[in-house]
Amino acid sequence: MRDQDPKRETAFFDLFADCRNLEREAMRRAGQGVFTLDRMPFLAALAGHPEQRLKLIHVAGTKGKGSTSFFLGALLEAAGETAAVYTSPHLVSVRERFWLRGAPVTYAALESAARGLRKAIDANGLPPTLFEVMTVLGLRLAADAGCRWCVLEAGIGGRLDATNFIPPPACCVITPVSLDHVPLLGTTAAEIAAEKAGILKPGVPLVLAPQPFPEAEAVIRAAAARLRCPVTDSSTVSEVDAARWPDRRRWPAFLRENFRTALAVCHVLGITPDPERFHPPRLRGRFELLRDEPPVLLDAAHNADSARRLAEALREIWPARPFTVVLGVVQGKDAAGIFRELRTVAAEFILTHPRNADRGSELATLQALAAAAGVPYQVIPDLQSAADLPVGRPLLFTGSFFTALIGEELFGSRPG
């Protein structure tokens, strides 16, 4: 973000330095009691129960939940509603997690809410995790800003995610479910789907995106049936209806699907957005084009299925044009699956560490995969300069949000 202030960022995180950061401990298993909803009602009470002042939409899934959430926020605003969006993770500024009416929260509003919550926590001896703090702050900021709606993106899983303490929302959304966070959520698509379906509430409508794994879809539909949740498939939104919206033709197929999912939510809620008032959100690190020619593209694909959809999109938009793929994968992710899918669109690989060494990296695994496959590759563990990259060639930064961040650092943010 162009107005990011490093000192204020540090001050914010220093305020909650004693709060356990489970986003950096994602390899832990839920069964160890680390992930729990037990603290959330009390923490929300300390903040004045902001969740009770908002109409909520809860979004879970493996892929596409961030872009779906941002599309939802923009569509609600295009309908004359007031909407906040809470997502994770952030790339540069913590403010990226808290969007109020289409813009990130100001530092002043964030700091005021954070100090108030910190004081309440200290007075009551509650030891929350950092993500729990962020979740309550997101709700508090939305309520204090006078937003009617808040779109909540689940962090990891759903059943035990901090966002799942909320009262029954107006609608639940489950985007495509695939294999990710396997040590934490389960080793099969069905097991992971059961965790995602944990956000469902009795009688609350569910909008279900197209699912790549039939067994995952079966688990979700069975959970919805048990809870008597009406299910709407996002495919019920016609292509004719979806095609009326600005910028849609510039999106790859997977983003068009995510937009249709968001539009289906509006249909379920009886909300009618106006295409003339729609402002397409900037989707950082989600098929984000920083330069047109030669293309410089950022995409946070961090599992095999996402990498497959990314490769399909590249073939759709730039047919027969190979990319130099800058690939960095966080430790514990499916490096082999990601590499396998991206080989189909790569002229060569530049293998690197993502910009988050504290969570570890699969660089050694990627190097072994590239060597075994016999594909052209370089290893640049700490990529700091665009001069290390080929000139005049299409570039793709992928494998993690934190690898996408490298591309943004080297080539700058595109306006808008």
C-alpha cells in the first residue's frame, strides 16, 4: 500500500505482542486444543458485542474466499448498502484486513479501536490469540463505522475458526474446497470439507460454489441437509446476468466463478446491485496484473488445485506464451503439486523463499523437483532486485501470497 507507515504497523503489532500468532503456527493440529471458540464470546463482550449490530455474511473455503468476499462488499455497495469486509492475511499493511465501504481502515480508527480492546483485555486477564483480536477488531470497526453489513472471511478451516463464534448470519458461503492445511484440517477433501461446513447454522441459506472434489461437495450438502439450510448453487446465476458487470471480461475463469458466487449471495438475500454503481475491487495477489507488456502477474496460488486453475487462466489469456515463473512455497504446502501444474506454462523457474522466513520454505523441495524434471531453473533464495530477472519476458510470481509480495516489491503496485 502506497500509504503504509512502518512505524505505525510496528506499534500496532507491539500492542498485541503477547498474543499467540496462530497464522505462523498453521502446522499445528486442531486437536491439540490450540484452536477453540471458547475465548471469543468473552472477547466480543469486551468489545461491546459488535457482531450483534451487523448483518453478517460468512465465507469459508480453500480457494477464492478472499476475492469472493471483496466482490460481495463491492456488490453490496453497488446496491446502496454499507459494507465492511474482513479478510486475511495481509501482505504489507495490517489495514488490508479491514475494509470499510471499499477502502482500508485508517490508521487513526484502527489504533483507537486497538487501544480500547487492549485496555479491556488487560483489565480482564484474557489471553486471546492475535487472529481472535483481529476478528473482533474487524467487527468493531465495521459497527463503529455504521456499516450495515460485514463480510467475514474465515481464516483456516471454519468449524474452529475464530470467525465462527458469530450469531447466525444472513447467509453462509462455501467456495471451492481442496487439499490445503492438511496437517491441521484433514488428509482428504471430505475431511477438509467437514471443517469448512462447520460454519453452517440451522436454517441459514448456503451459497455453494462449484466444487472440484465430488466427495467434498457431498459432505457439504449432507451437513446442509442435517441443518435444514437451503442450498443455492452459484451456477444458478446465468452467464448473461453476470456478463453485464464492468471488468468481468478481463477476469480469468476462476475469478468469473467467484464473482458469480458473490452475485448469487445477493440474489439469495434479495439485494439488487446496480452495475452502473459497481466499482471492481482491487484483488491483491489474485491474478493481479502489474504490467501489461510483457505481463507481470501476481497470484497467490498455494495449493495444487489453485495452481491448476492459474495455469488454465494463463493458457486462456496468453495462449502459447510461456512465463518465467518465480516460485516460492511456504513449508508444509504441496510443493510437488504446485510445481507439477505450473510446469505446463513455464519457460523456466526462478526458485526462491517467500517473504516470510519465520514460517519456513519448501525451496529445497522445489529445487529437487526442478532438477528431477530437467526443466530450466535458477535458485535465488533472497530475490531483491528486478535486475536478477530476465528482461522482456512474461513474469509470474506465485506459490504464496508472500511470493506475490516479492513481485509487488520489485515492480510496484498498479494504481487502482
